[in-house]
Amino acid sequence: MSDQQPSPQSVPDRVRATVAALRASVARRPVPWIAGALAGVLVLGSGGAVAVASATMPGDRTDGGSTAAAGARATRPASATPTPTPTPTADTRALPATVGGPDPLRTCTIDAEASAPGLGAFEGYVMNAATGQVLFSRKGDQPAQTGSVMKTLTTATALSVLGGDHRIPTTVTKESDGTIAIVGHGDATLSVGGGTVYPGAPTLAQLAQQVKASLGDAPVSTIVTDDTYWNDSDAWDPTWPVSERTIGYQPEVTALMVDGDRANPAAATSPRSTDPVGRAGAAFRTALANAGVVGAGNAQIVQRATTSSDTIATVSSQPVSTLVGQMIPNSDNTLAEMLARVSSKESGSDGSAASLTGVYQKALASYGVDPAGIVIKDGSGESASNAVSPDFVAHLMVQVAAGSKGLGTLAQSLPVAGQSGTLASRFTGANAVARGKVHAKTGWIDSANTLGGYIDAADGTRLTFAFYAIGSSRAAALPALDAVTTAAFRCGGQLTGS
């Protein structure tokens, strides 16, 4: 309910008369009145005291409720100056919990669900997206591991730095003496052709056909593979479990690879190699031979930087907006790592993992949120050393839900409870009431399960939230996360943190 200033007619005549007399007395004899003020208030009685305060303090605000309720709220600390209610696109992190004045009475809690053992060491934060009001916080300001909720930050960074229309190129340069070089710039979707988890991706065959058209009958004896767009010395984070590569969730992060370095290009989860660049070079050699490039079938492959800027072939990825739509619903680690490193390079940094914290902080600040204190170790959220608070995620989600500055691309890609992406099979049984109403990114690493996004609550209030279940098993964490999220859905704007 919006705060309203009481009209003069709402104050009893006898109180207004008393107030006028008191003001006149104070004006005439201010010193004696200091001693007599308390006695005067006591004579008026408790109901009259509230009315006097309302009439004599033009900066005070009430919600038009009973005098008893107004008196109770009057004991709460208030900011020195009124704070206007923010729009959904404004930075609300610095706003006090009592945005726009005293809170309406909130009585609905999620304390029981937030205390479930399945949540482990729980951190959570919920806010009203329209007002910026904090409705619930349980260690919400403590930075912690995010799991794949990190991909929302990666997407927002890429959309800020690159823009939704940006395409990532792969080029071929012509050197001398029968040498050509394939040069990667971070497009992990470049495909051998045939089955791919990235429909519409550019192919090696397209590159090879352009090379053939440029070279004609000139032979190729050496194929250079150039992945020096960024230094690949940090291609694998030491905190990532090796099983992420051997099972097939994560490749080494190099600027040149094909099909995300999957052994089976058509399978989202497929074992990756320890040499993505070498695998890409071998596949390109085959494509050149199939295109009829003379000598290509027997050409040697050398990994180094190209010595030429004479570009004879180019293909490009699909737009970043499309890549986001392929990454977020299925939580694709490969695209997340590539978008993170490409964003670093395009922002003027060096593309290293060490650069990501600074790159993300600068990009995310452009949305009007305060990224101070976040720690970014990777783009996918695989590392348990990432540190982002639920508070920050919830504030970023205000901008996402509003579609601010191109973030509608992310909002449209978020999984929906019971309907799409990694939430398609979630929110069952008693939690099914929230199906279709929760739009959120899931996260899963060995030490944490997470969920962050926005909720269209039962009472029509839009909430943004982030919940982290740290240290509990996945089997226990997922239903507990669904339950606490559903509880927030039921409470809506009446949610209280205590």
C-alpha cells in the first residue's frame, strides 16, 4: 500500500485546537515549554499523542491505518530524509529496508522452509522488485560460491561488453610457401558439421570452401593452428574437478576448438580432450582435403601464432543473443567460459581468468548495481572459489526482470519452473503451485546447489531472489530449494524475514 499524508479533516477538532495552542505557547515561552512538554503529551493521552505528532511533524508518513499501528511503527528508526520509491531499473542496493517510508504490516514467513536440513549452510535473499524493499535475508550479504547461477553474471557482462548482435569470428590467413593458419577468437560452436548441440553454428567446411576458392590449385603443406587470442596457460582452473572434463561437462578453455571439444559433437555431455587445439587442427585438415585443397590431406599441423594478416577465409558465430539462448536453459559451461574470455578481450583486457573480476565489476556496474566485493574465477560457476552474495544476484535480477539495457535476452532464456530448461522437471508435488511462476537459473557443483531469478508471486508481487544450499547433497538440496522458493511464491509481498 502506498504511503499517504493524512488530510486535516482526519484530525479531531479538539486535537487541532490543542496543537495550535501548544505551538503558540512554544513560540512565546520556548524554555519553560521544554520542561512542560512531556506533561502536556501525557494529558492528551495515547491516542491524542499520535494525532499531535502527526499534526506537528509534516515530514512523517503513515499508511492510513489505525493509530495503534501508527504508534507501533513510530518506534522504528527512520532515515534522515525521505527516500523516493525507486523504479525497477534503478540501483536499489543502497536503499534502506523501509523504502519510501514505514513498511505495511507483513506477516507471512518462510522460516520453516528456510531451516530445512536439505539446505545445508543456507544463504538467501528476497526483495520486492518494484519497490526495492528487502523482504527476507538469511546471510544474504555474504559472498559465496554460486554454481551455475554465475552464468547470469556472465551473460549480463557479455551483453554489456559485446552486445546481443556481436558475432565471434574464426579466420584463415595465408602465409608463404604453402602455409595457411586457422585463427581462433573464442567461438567454441565452430563445428565439423553434421550433428551439433549448437544448431546454426558455422562449419569447418564453410571455411575450407573459401580457402579452396582463394588458393585454387596452389598446394598447402602446413596448417598453423593459432589460439593465441588469449594465453592458454590458464585453460584449466585448478579448482575444477578433472571429472568435469572426462565426463564431459567442461573443456579446456582455448580460443580455438570445434564443437566445444566434444568427442561426440551431437551430445551436450561428452568427454573432452586434453588438446582442443590439436583436435581442431586435425578436423580442419580433413575439411580442407574434402574441399579439394591440393596437398591438404598430408599437411603437417603446427601450433603457433600466425605471421600473416592476409585473411582468405572467415566464418562467424551466431549472435551473442543466440548463444545466450543456447547457454542458459541447458547451463552450457563451454559457452559461458568463452563468453567470459571474449568479453575480457573485447573490453581491452587480456582474456585471462585473472582478469574476470575486474571485467565483470565494470560491466555489471553499467546496470546500476554495486558489484564491489564479488570474486569471479570463471564464467561458468564451476569453481568453488567464486564469491557472489545472494543480495547481489537478487539486485541484478531486478534489472533482468525489467529487461534493462538488453537484459531481456537473459530474462527470456531463464528456465521456468516445471516448464523449460534445467527447471523442467522441478517443482513437483506441493511445489507444483509455483510452476510457470518461477524464472530462475539453477546451479550445481559438488559443494553447493543454488537458484536465482525472479518470481511472479501468488498475490501479483514480483519478487527477485537467490537461494544457496551449501554443503548438502544434491538429492536433499533440490527439493528443499524448490520448497523455500514456493513458500516465497505463496507469501509474495507479505513475506517477512522474521
